[in-house]
Amino acid sequence: MPLGSSAGVGAGIDLKDEAQVKDYLDNLGMEYRFGCYHEKNPKSCHMLADYWEGIKKDYAKSYKTYTTNCNDYNYGASCHKAAGYSYFGKGTTRNGDLAFDFFKKGCELGHYASCLNAGLLEMSNPNNPEYIRTQKPNQANGLEFFKKSCEEGASAEACHRYGSAFIRGMKDVCAQDMKKAFDYSLKACELGSMAGCRNVTVMYRKGDGVEKNPEAAKHYADITMEMMDQLKEQEGWKSGGGLEEESFK
């Protein structure tokens, strides 16, 4: 059966016909190459790197293209991808310092998922065997990365992590501030963070950072349980909060 996207890309291609699919993919690669190499279009370069990655499975080429597009054309999404490749050693040698630099640049260019991951690296435990940076983490910087990702990028995870830092405070980084913890946990919850909703539930129940309200506590507890049920239904769900390869896509 001939299939195509709603945008018309690939329309009329019979996905069961291997020859048609091969020709289509080859033409797609040529289109991306032209847009990147001749028109110097950063979006085309990023799509070309995605092509190397997803279609050709040539990770060395995709890494090189992401890196060039980040460094030469300042394309934030490519910086983010280059960071992930560097962190996991995909198509290149594993390098935590370079990964952080790419995340930082992606963040500065307005790719806010990079701000979250830069924050995660800055909040990492240097004594953990999985810590691969040569530079020591800077938790104060990490907190600012979370704040930027939350406020400018509407990242639920970043809002949760930023708010959580103020529940007990962090030595030499931030003092305890339950009002701020509540505000950012509520924002995280509204953006879809189960952990944020859980914190809001507890704070309403105890009256921490907000007026005690049993009815509101039950409301957010119900939301938390609903989210938990949905997550459990998703295949491969994992609890926890470290860096995973999926976060670089």
C-alpha cells in the first residue's frame, strides 16, 4: 500500500517495495547533503546528521556532522546531540568534559534540554565511578542551569530539580526556602512532573511553603497516583534521574 506523510514527504512510496524505499532514502540523503554542503543551511545539516544516524547507522559521520553544525553554524540541537555522543562515546571517544562544553553551548543557544543536562553533570557526584569529567562539578552552576531550563524552556524535570534544592537547602549553594520549593514544585507538577506533584502533595499536607490544605493535598496525591499508573504502563519505564541516552534525542 502506497504511504506518505501528512506533509506529502514520501507520498506515493510503497513501503513494501524495497527498491522504491531505497531510492527514496538515497534521494533524501542527497537532498540533505545539498542543503547542508551547498546552501549552508544549519537545519539541513542537522537533518543530514539525523540521516547518518537513523538511516545509515554511521555514527562517526553523524557525530562529525552534529559537531560541525554546532561549532560552525551555532545550531543548538546539534550541540545537544554532539554532547550525547561525547558523553556515551558514540561514534567518538568518550569525553565528559567535551560533553559538558557542548551542553553548555546548546543551552546558551536556546536549546533548553541542554541546560537540564548541563545541570545534571554539574550536580553529579565526583566520587561516583561513572563520573567521567576531569573537572569538578559546580553545584551552584548546576542550579542555575536547572533554573534556566525551567523558566525559559518549561522543562518539568528542571523545575522539579530546582525546587527540590530548596526543600533542605544545599551547603554553600542555596539556603532552605520552602516558599520557593513549593512554587517550583507546583510549576513542575503542572508541566507533568510526577515527582513535582508528589512534593506539592506533601507540602500541602504539612503546610510547608504554603498554607496547610488537606483537600489540595488529596487532589495532588490523586494526580500523582494517576501519573504513576500511566508510567508503569509504559514499556521500559525507569525511576531515577541520571543521564540516559534517550535524553539526548
